[in-house]
Amino acid sequence: MLVLLCFRAGCTAQVSLSNCRISPCFQCTCRFSEFGTDGGPAAKSLKPKFNLFVKQVSAGIGMAVPHIDIKSVIAFTMFLKAFGGLLFIISSSFGALVLLVYLAFITPVVYDFYNYEMESQQFVKLFTMFSQNLALFGALLFFLGMKNSIPRRHSKRRAAKAKTT
């Protein structure tokens, strides 16, 4: 099963089905992968970042975080992105909420700029992508705010007038 994990909005990369390579898209961090039994290449690239994030969270809260299989994490994030995106297309507030949860979870894990020195090229790249995801998060919040502030139309049924003779 061919899976697209694109962590950048507006990606126009194309996939070659024979070897899953991305055509020239130099500023994009798109990943095409075979999900397989172990989560595929996406799991291999996300696992170190996810483990570091879990370690930092457990140190921050002072409790051990239970072990979470990376394959489950990849599958869950794919589900959130796909399900939320489909619902958002039909202008559903629930879809926007699902995408908010997705962005809140995946953004600090994938774009871990805080683990690099400020002068490094990797820091700049990750911080830029982190900022873009924060902008998407804000846009979803704006969507939810506007969606809830617009009054809904209710069909007004008029009571049938009694006939007078």
C-alpha cells in the first residue's frame, strides 16, 4: 500500500511507483513510503525524533511515559490527517478539530528545531516548517471561530392561517 506523508502544505511532488522516489521538489520534506509491517521508512525517520520527544516529556512531567509502538503512531497520524482533511473539505468543524489535534501532536515531534544550535542550517529549516505549521494551526482556529460566529439560518415555517368565512 503506497502512502504519502507530506509535512508541508502545497507539495506538488510526484512519486515513481517503481522505487518510490520524489521528483525534483528541493524545498519539500515529503515522504513516500511503503507502510509495510514495521511502518516503513516514515517510521524509521520518525522514531528517533519521537523517542527524544517522549524522553523530554517524561523528564518534564517527572513520570515515565508508557511505551508506544511507532507503527501505531504513524497509522494514527495518517488517520487523523486523512479523516480530518476529508471532514474539513465538507466544511465540518469536527474536521478542523481533528486537524488541530494532528498539528498539535505532529508539529513539535517532526520539527524539533529546539534540539539544534541556532546557527545551524537544520535549525533554520525546521524552525521555518514549525512556523508554517503554527500558521496552519492559527488558520484552523480562525476557521473554527468564524464558523461558530456566523448565525445559522433556520427555515421559518409559517403557521397555516385559519380560514375565515
